[in-house]
Amino acid sequence: MAAVGLKTHIWNNNLRSAFLLAGFPVLLIVIIYILAFAAFATGLLPADQFAGGALGGATAFMIGGAPLALIVAGVWFLIAFFANTAIIAAATGARAVTRAEQPELYNILENLAISRGLPMPRLNIIDTDALNAFASGVTKSQYTVTVTSGLLNTLDKDELEAVLGHELTHIINRDVRTMMIAAVFAGIFTLASELFFQTLRFGRFRSRDRNGGAVIVFILIAVLVLIVGRILAVVVRMTLSRSREFVADAGSVELTKNPDAMIGALRKISGHSQLNAPEDVRGMFIDNGERSVMSLFATHPPIDARIKALVKYAGGREAPLPDHIDAEPVIEGTVKSGTFGGPWG
């Protein structure tokens, strides 16, 4: 369902978060069933004692393994809930900074937060020449805004304020929470795939063993399941509406009243946002640097489309507006009425 207003957008984010939380243990149980069926069907596990053979054995195995799957899912999400910002920081090389270290950056973010009645988020910096930024966290006490040193060295004060406004909007709209849950959801399958393939790479499976053929068949089925899991991780990222970036751009304009600053920041970021980080984390960035011909799988709309939207709807003056807009924001009412023209006004 397309979001038509900010409240609907937030409601949709809450719904997606709940769906992901509920879907995670269900998917684990399904994977247990498929792998159990493969083990019984190939003879690695005896199926004679079960009515229905392999199907009966897999069903019994799934019922017995369901509590374990729920426990694993619960533990995984508890770890992610309490340590998500630390995990993200470790994955991206981010470090915390204080007001004393970055007084101007700190003051800009604090002023933006105060203007919306929000507590000051934590502030992190990644030491890299890449131009990027992202917000993370699940609760108010965890909310963190991270920027790269390349961004600080390249953007002027107004452009930096626009980027911080963009990330703060992700926090306000709860995009950040949905993205964190999605990253956790997809990350477990990425981790499982890597561990399994490393096991295959360094493990020893001898075809001369009595069940050598069955082992190979089971491995092939397990590989297929994990590949499907990786595809599902991509699908999860695809289900997160790319309109969130349009909305965050609009929210930045609402906070700063300066669409040209947001446009200028996006222009400088474009083509310079490549940041070494896990794939499941890059969807949180202001731009993830993807340049794939398969735009269907992109987590972000093209920067040119975002700039065109700011020109058309927020009064930006950076570039002439072409006759055709490749992508347009579908969420209205994110800028105070009367401030700018178009559906954001």
C-alpha cells in the first residue's frame, strides 16, 4: 500500500517492522522443515519409524525444532536490540565523538533535534574519504547519527546541516528502526550462508563413505535453501519503500528551509559515496553507491531523481527541471504548508 501522508508512512513502517519480527521465526521453522525433509529423504536420518516416511519425519522434526527456532530468533533479536549500534559501528568502523571534538557538527545536530523536541542523538564519525551518512538505533537512547570525515571535509555548513536533517528525519519517521530490523533479519541468512559455504570449502566429505551420495544430495539441497535465503534477504530490502529517501530529503528541507543545501549535498555525494560496509548495512546510508543495471534491486532511488523532486516540489534552484521525472515522492504533507509549492507545500 502506498503511503499518502507522514502518519501513514510511519504506520507502514511499524507494520513492516512487525511483519519482519513475526516472519523471522516462521522462516527459520520452514528452513528446519526443508532441511529435515532432505535429511530423511536422502537416508541420512532414518524415516522408517515415522508414519508418512520422510514427510512425517520432517513434520515431527519441525514440531520438535520449533521451540528452538523461537529461542534462537528471540536471542538473536535481544542481542540486536541491545547491541545494534555497537554492531553497526564495528561493521562500518565508526567511532563516537563528543562536543569537544566536533563542536560545530555537534551544535548543528543538537539544534535540529531541539527544533523537533527530540533528545540529542549520539554522534559518530567514520574516518574515510567517502561521502556518506546514516542513522541507526531502535530506541531513543540508542539513536545515533553517523557521518564520514570525507563528508565533513567536503560539504559546507548549510549542506552538512541538510544531511543531518535528512538523517534526523529517518529517526523521526521511524525508518531507522525498520531498517535496523531488516538488517538483522537479512543478516542472519547472510551469516548462515557464509558459515555454511566456508564449511563446504574447508570440510571433508568423502564420496566413498556408505552415505556419500546422500551427503552430496543433502549438501545440494542445503545450498539451494541458503541461496533462497539470500534471495529473500534481497527481497526484504526491496520491500522497504525507496520513497523513504524522498521523504527524508523533504524532512530535511522542512527542518532547514533550504532545499538548495540538500541539493548541493546530494550533488557532492553522488559518485563519491562508496563505503566499505556489509551489504545489509548499506541500505541505511544516505546513498549506498550502488550502480547496478538491475535498478529493481536498488535500495535507494537515483540521486538525480531525488534532486529533480527537490527542484519540482521544494523550490530548489539547482538545475532546470526536465519534462519527465523518473521517480517522484508518493508521500505528501512532509513540509509545512505554505513553505514550498507542490505536494510538500
